[in-house]
Amino acid sequence: MSQFFYVHEQNPQTRLISQTVAILRSGGVIVYPTDSGYALGCLLGDKDAMTRISRIRHIEHDHNFSLMCRDLSEISIYAKVENQAYRVVKSCTPGPYTFIFKATKEVPKRLQNDKKKTIGIRVPDNIIARDLLEALGEPLMSTSLVMPGQEFAESDPEHIRDILEHQVDAILHGGYLGEKPTSVIDLSEGEMEVLREGAGDLSAFL
């Protein structure tokens, strides 16, 4: 049975954030709110938790996970970011974007795209997610909570509780979120390429 935390959307309770961090550090899988719906998350180096997430979503081993980062300085540890790309990313974060970069050696190979050696990076504009990342002090390995057969990420935490309370360790109720997937921008080859048009202004990339 998972923990179910009602987290204040504008002023997240420090106690609940700390409990969530403890759950992650003990090998847990969590459901938490982002600016593009709810997501599944676990520690970057936790292979077993990653396997559990893959089972929940029925995804293959070559699925592209993302790193949810707290700020730009953290991005530079895990992604190779050129100066021009850095300026663009700085102007758009935090926000509903997933940026694709070449991965550094700090990213486990199992998280990288097999052929391109890339990784997706996000800096979310959601207060709960940002407080959680700040308290954790490292990125979350993350993927949108899109259940098998569905097109969009889950938006209703009560429904998430009904379907996943025996498969995850904590669910953070951070409100009812609309269906708004991130825009995906590939910056791995020097040029900017929009791979998916989602939420967020794309004028800087076109």
C-alpha cells in the first residue's frame, strides 16, 4: 500500500517532501506532479526501481527516460550543452520542455538512447516538483505517467491511487492537472529540432 500525501500546491509541506525523499532513498518509486501531468520517478542509479516503472507502463528496455533537474547547473553535469543551446535553455526554464542532449559519463548507459547516446532533460515549472528536487539534491529519473493504451499522462491523483496504490511507494496529490505534454526539442547535434509540439512557446526554436 502506497503513502498518499496531500501536498499544498503553492506551499508544499516540508514534512511531506522530506518523507518523499526518504522513500526515494530507500529504493522507492513515486508518483508526483509536474507541469505536464503526473510522472513516475525514482533515483537515477536505482536499477530495480527503474524496472518497476517499466513494468507499470509496459515499456521496453529502450524507452527514453528523462532526468528531472532542479536547475541549469545540474543539467551541465549530465548533458553536453553548447553555449548557444545553454542560452536558449536558460530562457525557457523552468518550463514544459524536454531537451535532448548528448549524455555525459554521469548518466548510466541504460538511460541513454542506444544509438545516439542522448538523454532527455527537464527543469519543471511546478512548485511541488521543484521543492522535491531541491530537497533530494540530485535529479529524478522520470517518465510521464501514461498508462498502457492511453495517449496522455494521468491527471487525477485519486484515479492514480485507485490503479497504482499497490505498485508504487508514494503518490503526491498536487491537484488535478490538465493534459499538456511537454514540447520536445533536440539539441544534441548543434541544430535545434522540434520533435514534438506540446506546451510552451516554441518561437525560440523555429
